[in-house]
Amino acid sequence: MSTPENTVSRRAPPEGAKQDLGRLGVFVESAQSSLGKGADALASVEKLHNRTLGARVWSWRYIILRRVSQFGFLLLFFGTAHWGWQVAKKVPLLTGNLSASKFIGLIPLTDPFAALQIFLTGHALQQQSLIGAAIVLGIYLLIGGRVFCAWVCPVNVVTDGAAWLRNKLGIQPIFHLPRTLRYFILVAALLITVITGLAAFEWVSPIGMAHREIIFGLGLGFTALLAIFLFDLLILKNGWCGHLCPLGAFYSLIGKTALLRVRFDKNTCTRCGECARVCPEPQVLNLKKLDERGYVFSGECSNCGRCTPICPEGSLKFDFKPLIRGHNVQADAIAVQRRTR
Amino acid sequence: MSDQGPSGLNSSRRDFLVKMAQGAAIAGTGGLLWGYLLRNEARAAPYALRPPGALAEDDFNAACIKCGQCVNDCPPHILKLQPSGGTLPIGMPFYTPRTGACIMCPDIPCMKACPTGALSPKLKNINDSRMGLAVIDIENCLSYKGLRCEICHRVCPLKGKAISLEPHPRQISKHAMFIPLVHSDACTGCGICEKACPTEVAAIRILPHKLVQGKIGEHYRLGWTFDTEITQDFKPVEAAPAPAADAPVPKTAPGMDYLNEGGL
């Protein structure tokens, strides 16, 4: 229906002062583009700052959804444990916790990393937990491993809070750690599991501690959360989720081949850098490499949806990997048409 | 200049080796610390009372995924997951008989809920579970003071098998004591006795077998418990079939004239 030509021709007759201004803006922008990328980028940032309040609120949609999802999972577990939530008589809604659970008394779900550790202790896992781990692995292989981090993990609420406050207060870093450190911690966790015969991360995991104690009775788990909050706030930016957490590292590896991705449209991108500014894992937004692949390909991307609404040009969008090439080819064609016109 | 070349090469190799050593040192100290934390956390495991079917201590520590599904499915809600910073190893299920005893559900829902097999499905009959062992403090047990308490005996789900009541006659002026005796071959450790014990602090309580149960050892040969060439002669004669009503009564019991008949 609306091919690019159509839309252009519909816009062509000036219909009022506003439209004129808009066209003028477009003209100015294209004139600046010959001067250099900086001007484009500045215009993009300007666009971002001049957003209406509605647009601003709308750009928070993924953060709101993520909080709903994170607290929702917690509430499902809590409600089943304390208020006896059930779908039918004697069929509890969601028993267990994030380590292992059972949905409507039928579908087992198991944390694949916990299952891997228990397997490495030398214990032969029962079928139920193997099926559960396979289901969870399957889901995250499709939608991105670190979707767990951004959409399910309760610690993410704390680390997001710390990052937000850190940004507000403008706290400078004390030192830097390589973001690859988490993979070494992952390997260490597995090695120590083999040596001690105890699931190394499960026994010390602040995620497990906090989550378990919210559902099954309070202990000192909140001090672990407090420690992570202070660490992220005062010591290392995105310290826990971005540098240390071996569970996140595990899910980064799982997410390498995921289908749900952030598509990158190189033609509309003005290199303003707003996406990298809000991204908790900015190394995944290496635009040069994204140019080649057409999407955010790193497993470390948690599909949190910070960059997609913030992008003033709409160059970043959630999409499915098999569709991305087609989208980008289309975008290329449109760009070529614009240039030739 | 002359030693710059080779030493430059050497120093880069040296740097590399030092970097490797530093990395190994970080990994080593970190790993040791982590391992120490784990062992320290697991150290309290012998004091924990686990749900029915729980594997042996080390295996249970390894296999439990700390999901709490046993806690969800426990009908009397006696199971808890140990919060961090407590006395028992972190995150694993336990119960405290004094406040909540296992009611020994015949279908063992907690074991069925376990996804990893830390609560072993090999347990088919709840009466075969060995969660702990009831132990009596005879200094404070009312029955040992001569009172007719016997509550532990009466509430025991395996009354007569796990806890029996043994009459102990005393001097003529006092009535007999009826004292409870726990039999480890039947006691499941459910803790109903501990919960019901009327003393201020329970005089009968459940403890993990490892902490209370001794072992006699192979070298004690209790001759009266099995037949040997010598002992079989002294065993009481198996009860003979009752003689028919019309059978002639023998003049003397067999063996009575043993000496007179020249049997020697």
C-alpha cells in the first residue's frame, strides 16, 4: 500500500506552517550532513531533548514492563507459597523458586546453570529437573539468554536502581575491571563445584539468597542485595550484573544464537551515542560491527529495551533475526532512493 | 642498545609469565576463599533434620537445588528453607520437631515434589524413612521419675514398634515404672513425640542418627543370637505338636530317665 514513493508524494504538498517548518528542518539537517556526522548527531540529541512528555513516558514502556515482569514472577512464587494460589483444586500455580519450579503442577522449570552445577557434583539428576532445564534453555535460546537478567532476575531491580542513582549523583569510578571477568568466575564456579562436590554458585549466590528469602522466609539475604547496591553505586558501575555475575555470564553464552534481537539500521543512525549512554552493557553497541551484522549480536545484550525507545532516529528496534536481513535490505533500498532523488 | 634487543624479547616473555602468575594467584586465592566459604557453610549439615527420603549428608548437600518445592507441598507446613546467616547450611529444607513435626503422609508429597532426587524416590513407604532418631533424656523424662506419662508412646505413629513401654518393677512400696524405649529399627524421626513431650524442654527429642547412634562393631559375637555347634544343644526344644486327645499319656516325660536308662 504505502510504498516510499507514496508517502513522499502525500507529504509533498505543503499543508500548513508546521509542515513547512518540518520540511525546513529536514532541509537543514540534510545540509548539515554534508558538513559532518557531528551535526546529525547533535540534531538527534536535540530531538531527544525536545520530546513531548507523552513521548518521554512512552519511552519508559520497557522499563515498566520489565518491572511488572520481575515483580510478577516474584508475586507468582510468593502467592503460591503463602496464599495458596492455584489454578484448580490442588493444582498450585507456580511452586518453588527460580532455581527450580513447577508451573500449574505440570511443567517443570529448572535453572539450567544450577542443574549443570548439580550435575558436576556427580549427582545424577532426576528426569524432572532435566526436562525443566531443557525447557528453560529452549526459551532462552529463542529470546536471548540474558532476557533472564533484564526481565526475571530480582537483583536487576537493585542494580538498575544503583545505576540510576549513580548516574544522578555523577559518581566517578574508583577502578575498572574487565567485563570478561564474569566468564572466569563462571569457569571458577564450575571447577570449584567439581572439586568440592557442592554447587559452588548456588551456595553463595546473592540472587538465590534474596529471591529464596523473599519467598520462603527472611534471613540475611537482603544484606547481599545491599552489598550489591553499594558496590554498584559507589565502586563499580554495573559492577555485579556487568562484571561479576557468573549466572549472567552463563546466560550470555546461551544467548549467542538467540532469535529475538535489537535490529540496527545503519542508514538512519546518526551516531549520536544516546543508546550506548543508557545501555548497561555498552560494549554490545559497537556500531562499526553492528553495521556489518545489522543487529546487536552479542550474547551480553539482555534485550532490556533501554536503547530502542531512546534512539531518536528509531534505528534500533526489536526484531527476529530471520527477518532482520530483509528489513535492513528494505531500509537500504529506501536510503538509496532518498539519495538518488 | 646491545642488550636492549635480547632483553626486550626476554622482558616481554617475562612480562607474560608474570601476568600468567598473577592471574593464577588471583584465581588461586579467589578459589580457595570460595571453597573455604562452601566448606564452612556445609559444616553444619550434620545437625540438620531433613525431610523424608533425604540422601546421606554429602549427597544431599550436592543434590539439593534449594527450590523449596518440598516446602510448598508439605501439608502441615513444617518444612523451612534455611535463610542465609542461620545455623544450618544455606537454602536447604529442614524441620524443627518441637514446633512442627512430620505427620508422615503416606503419599510423601515432599519427596514427590523434589525435582533433583535429593529426596530420593527410592523411599516407597513413609515408615521406612529415617529422618532422625528419638533420644530420651532419662534425667528429665517424667516416666523415669515414676510418673505415668507415656505421652510419647501414645502419640507415636509406630506405637509399640518405634517406642515401646517397658514396665520396671520397683520396691514393694512404689508402683512400677513404665518407661519408654526407642527402637532405632522402626523410629522414623518424625518428631511427633518431641512435639508432644510435656516437659518444659522436651525430654525426648529427634537428633540425626550420626550424632547419637553408636555401632557395636563386627568383632562382638553375641552367641545367643545365632546358632553355633555348641549353642544349638542348649536351645529350648521347638514346641512339639500338641498330642492327640486320645493318645496315651507317656509314663514319664522323655529324657527324665536319661541317667537311669544308661544313657551316660
